[in-house]
Amino acid sequence: MRFQLTEDQRALRDGVRELLARRFGREALRAAVDAPGRLDRALWRELGSAGFFALRLPEAEGGVGLGLPEAVLAFEEAGRALLPGPLVATHLAAGRVPGAATGEAVVAAVGNGLVEWLAEADVVRGNAARAVPLRSVDPLTPLHRVPVAGGVDPVAVLLTAAEQLGSATRACELAVQHARAREQFGQPIGAFQAVKHLCAEMLVRTETARAAVYAAAVTADPADIDTARLLADEAAVRGARDCLQVHGGMGFTWEFEVHLHLKRTWVRTHRTGDATQSEENLAAELLAQLS
Amino acid sequence: MDLAYTPEEEEFRARLREWLGRVLPTLGPKPSPDDWPGRRAYDLRWQRMLYDAGYADVHWGGTPSVRLIFLEETEKAGAPYVGAGFVGLLHAGPTIAAEGTAEQRARWLPPILRGEEVWCQGFSEPDAGSDLAALRTRAWRDGDDYVVSGSKIWTSHAEVADWCELLVRTDPEAPKHRGISWLAMPMDAPGITVRPLRTLAGSAEFAEVFLDEVRVPAANRVGDENDGWRVTMVTLSFERGTAFVGEVVACRRVLRELAAEAHRNGRWDDPVLRRRLGRLNAEFRALWRLTQWNVSEAELTGGVPGVGSSVFKLRFSHARQELYDAGADVLGPEALDLDRPWVLDRLSSLSYTIAAGTSQIQRNIVAERILGLPKGR
């Protein structure tokens, strides 16, 4: 059993992180917030040529030929960087919708009564007739409401969990950075146990979710995927909330990025059906093991 | 990333499973919790069986993966855990193995592995709990002996132990971490008084140990004089390593039993309770994965568990309490009946966020040693 990242997996994660830092850093994030609803097509094609969408497509079909663990690592980085766009939908469309694998096409999909990025999409999977725009809480995710919910692909659940894990990791890092630097009462606020314990709990939730998400990527087992989803949602939403709290007044500003993480984690919790369904699945699994 | 075991590890698992199936029926009934001599005999008999079959040193000798498989399979088979062997196998033994002289290892390790001697732990004191280094039990050098006076608390198995791994203050002038020594104290030495300590669960799982000018040979000191704190840290990192593997497996079994009971008594129809059990399923599945993650990490770094086990301990101890609180809601008013299953476990689960470092201390460790936050003034 080697339940740790391999050299290649670490290199892939670092490569994606480096690409996103270069192409979607702080300035680009600001610019995206200031131009809501518009997707950077050049970046989308660059992601395509880097293999982000074709990652799991067999080499014979022009893909990278890697598996779910690698996809999870790439999506974790996307979540961490707050990369906008229908990433999961386009990734799942690779090999099925022309242009999706290369990043030539932006593919949206009908989810749990919502469609992300409908107006920017070249192709929409699922029934988006009678879609009505809503004023999205997340400035980086335009949303339409649809009367009919689409089906849920377990891989979409897992990749969304991976994005949540990325946000949870980033929220913890930001909180710790701030707690080390910000001084009040003559010492860094991170020296106060009340702040320290918030940060420690963020790490505990993140690392437990990490084990669950990575394990689900290895097994692709439905119960493991439901587990990953519940743990990652919790780590991401509560992580962003606690990160905001650690930042005090600054955390409540539009300027500081933590609200973007929090809002995106909310969007992701609704993308693939209600959490209660995952809880029900895992409850039923307890009885299934019994018989 | 890989969750598959090697062919050798799978073979180890298969042989162990076959052996457990064969020998467990011969072990006899478990003694009652109050029967200390019976518990000692039972736990030592089990350790002897492990020794004869070649499994005795799996806690020290095996790779972390093999240890994980051993703990998983023995728990699944319903075999006893270390019981009275806890301190010898998981604290004192590994410490002596790592820090003892050849002579000390030859004297103390074989009887632990063969199931002949029981150890207890004399670390905590009434005024030294979370702040363990504040301990005040004094040891003076007198010829070839130390003379020890003071008192220890939360000592498991003290009534039936042959040896006590004892932390004493040998230099009261030095900074508190630098004046401590580690001694192996024979429990039959004159001057030792053991008083059982009744816990909120009603049983005497622990004892207080009073020491009145107890003579301990200086040759029983492991490590240098005043270096006992460092020696002890080796022990504590073992405690926070794979120590909870069997318990995670056990919690997953209890959770399935709770679901079956809820299904039987009709409370399964309550969606709030049902989903809570579903969420607990996620919780313990994730904790199992975190265990596998930590074990794989330990294998790469050479076996000594790192501070990452504090993350596990924090999450697991709270999850275990939530499990038994959910269990109480499955039982309804029956949860007030001490004769019902899980009710005593619910009470004992209350110690999990306190023992071996309170959750508050664990959060300080996580924040300072992993996240690098500054110590407060």
C-alpha cells in the first residue's frame, strides 16, 4: 500500500499550480471579478493544450491517458486558484463533444436545477430549455435556473469535491498567513489560542477530507465518492467561513479574496445534487453491509 | 496513490486470518471488567499465543502496513486488543527498544513479548496533567539507588503490574523539561501504595499510585539522568501512531450495529437520525482512509509516526463521542439502561478527548508544530 502521491503525481500537481499561478494569478482574478460573466477563451484553450480537459482521455483518442487520481489533483489546483468556468462539465465532455478536449469548446451541463456558464457555452449538455438567469451570489459563476434537473455523474461529484478540497487548503493557508502577520495586543493574533484553535480545526478538516477525496479517486467506489463529497463540502465551506473570521474586518471586504472562495464553495455544494442524498446513500450502505 | 497491498502483505493477512479462526475459539470467555487478576491472566495468555505463533513483536518489528493489517484483522475477528499488555507493548517496550542499553533490552523486552510481565505507566500527577513536564515526584540518588517519593495518577493496570515506567524529577533546579529521568520501577518494592480510582463509568480502570521513599536501582534508568523528557517523547509518539487502528475498525462495526438496531426498532424512519448515521459512515470511512494515509507516510519516513497523528487523534476522539451520542438516540429511553449495549461505551468515550493529550493541547500541537503559529506569551 502506497497511499501517498507518486513523484509523477507531485510533478503534475506542481505543473498545474505553476500554470495557474502564471495565467490566473491575483491580477487576473481581480480582472475576472471586474468583468463578470466573461470567460477568458485564450486561457481556456491554454488549459486545453496543457491537457486539463483531455487528462483522462485515452492516448489513442488524443488524450493524456491518465486516471482519476491525476484529474483530482488537477481539479484541486483549479479550486485552490478559484479558476472560473464550467471546468467539470467540459472535462466530462472530452471525447464526447467536439472541441471539448482541446479547449476549443466551452461545454456547460444541466446540474441540480442550475446551469453554470450557460451564456458563454458553445455546447450545453442536458435540457436547458426555459432556462432563466438568476443574479448569482458568486461573481465568478453566472447561473441559470432550469425546471428539469440533469443526471448526476459520480465523476462530477468527485471532481467537485476535489475543487472543494483546493478551496479548503487555500483558506487554511490564508488564515495561517494572516494569523502570523497580523499583530494586536502586541503579538501576532496566531499566538492567541482562540485563533490558533480555529486554524488547527481548519487543517484537521482539510486533511481528513484530503484522505477521503484521494481514496475515492483511487477506488471510484460510490460510497467513497459520497464520503469525499460530504467531507470536502464541510472542509471547504467551514474553512472559508473560519478564514473570513480570522481576517476580521478585512475578511468582510470585497477586496480580499476569501469571500470569493466562500461563494464558490456554496455554488459547488449545489452542483451535483443535495448533500442529504449522499447522507441517505451512506445510510443505506450501512444496512447493505449487514445483509 | 495506491490502496492495494503487496502479495506478501496479502499473504500475511491470509495466514493471520486462518490462524485467528483456528485459535480464537480456544481462548475461553473474557473475564469480567472488575476481575483484575483474571484480566491479567487472560491478556497474558493471548500475548503468549501471539508469541508462539510468531506475531508477538508485530507492534515493533513489522512495517506500518503489516501493523495495520494485524490490527485490522484481529479486531475484525473479535480477538482481544493488547489489554494489560498496553504499556509494555506500546509505551515502555518501544522506549526501551529505542533508548535502553543491550542489558536493559535483554532484561525487559523478552518477558513483555512472551506475555510474562505487565507494565503500568507512572507519568501523570495530580498537578501535572496536560503540563506533564511540571511533574514533581522526586528522586534522590543514594548509592546505587534512587529514592523516590511522590504520587502518580491515571495509572492503568497498576494493581496487576510487575513494572512501572516512571517519570521522576532528578534535578529540581533545572528548567522543567531538563530535570526529568525515566525509571523502571518494580511494583513489589516497599513504599508503593496503589489505590483504585473509580471513573464516571463506575469501574476502576485506573489507579492512584503513592510512592514513599521507594528504592529503585540506578541501573533501572533508561537514557541519561535528566534526559527523561526526550526519552518519553519517543514513547508518546508511538501512542499517537497506529494505536487507534483497531478502534476505527470497531467503530465502523458499532455503526453498522446501530443502523441495524434503528432499522429493527423503527427509528430508521426518522430521516434526521438516518442521515446522521449516514454522515457518521462518511466520518469513519474518511478516518480509515486517513489512517491508511498516515501509515503509508510512516512507511516512507521510516516508521516513526509524525505530528500528523495529532490530526487523526483530534478528529477520531470527537467522532467516537458523536457515534455513541447517535447510539443513544437510536436507543431512545433505553440509553439510560446500563445493561444495554453501547451505554457504557458512551460513558467511556468521554475520556477520548482528554486522555493522551486533551483536544485543546492537540490543537496547540497542530497549530504550532504543523502550521507554524507562534507560541503565546
